[in-house]
Amino acid sequence: MLRFSRQFLLLAVVGIAAGTVHAQSEVFLCVDQNGVKEYKNTGDTKGCKRVSLPPLTVSSSSKPSTGGGGGAASSKPAASTPSDFPKVDNGTQKARDNDRRQILQDELRNEQQRLADLKKDYNDGAPERQGNEKNYAKYQERVASMKEDISRSEKNIEALNRELANLK
């Protein structure tokens, strides 16, 4: 009898503990000294502020999912848009898409010009020394910085080209 009650008590404690488990709902927005924003689940770092989020509701499906690959269409209903969700007509959406394309093309042109200027100043890894660079280490620092700027600019151009390719 004593053994049965211990097992029952242990199961009851585990059941109560499992019932009280919940997801951590605190999110912190942290900004470092360089201005880089990062979301964290702890706010013990300097520059972190708690972000207020709405509660998360999770519901389970009443129907078990069918994992068969019979080739039939999925029995899941399509995700519906709420009736009060703002809708945009096709003409407005096309105008927005065209504006987006134009902005991306302008950014691409600017970045390509910036890259050309950087490469010209870089002079194949041998830029002209400036008056305040009597110390060779300062010169090397500037050359390394220029090389990083060129690399960053090339990556920006690649990203802008990918973004333009993804447009309809």
C-alpha cells in the first residue's frame, strides 16, 4: 500500500509540474554600442529593453492528419484571410511592384558606382598614401578597410541582383 501511494504521489507531482510548464513570453530588444539591434530572451545585457508582445494562442486540429501519399489533394483547408484584412487592387499592387523595382534598380546603380569609385581609390591594392599615414601600420589599416568596403559593396550588388531576379 505504501509503495502504491508513493508512485501515485510521484505521478501527481510530475503531472502538476507538466501542467505548469509554459513558454517564456519575455523578449528583449538589445542595442549594442554600434547600434546593432538583436532580440534576446534575456535582458541582462546593457542596452536591453523588454518588448511587449501579445499573448500567443495555440490550437490543435480536431482531425488527425493523414500521412498517406495517395496523390489526392490535401484535406487541409486553405488559409483564409480575415474579412477585415485590407485588400489592394491589382493596379495599385502593380504600381507598388514597379516602384519597388525602380528603387532596387536605383540602389543597384548607386552601389555599382560606389564600387567603381572604391576600386579606383584602391588602385589594385596600392592606394596612394595620405599625409597622416607616416606610420605604415595606419596605411595598412586603411588598405584593409578599403578591401572590406569593396567586398561589402560586391555582396550588396549580388543581393540587389538576387532581389531584382525574384521580382515578378
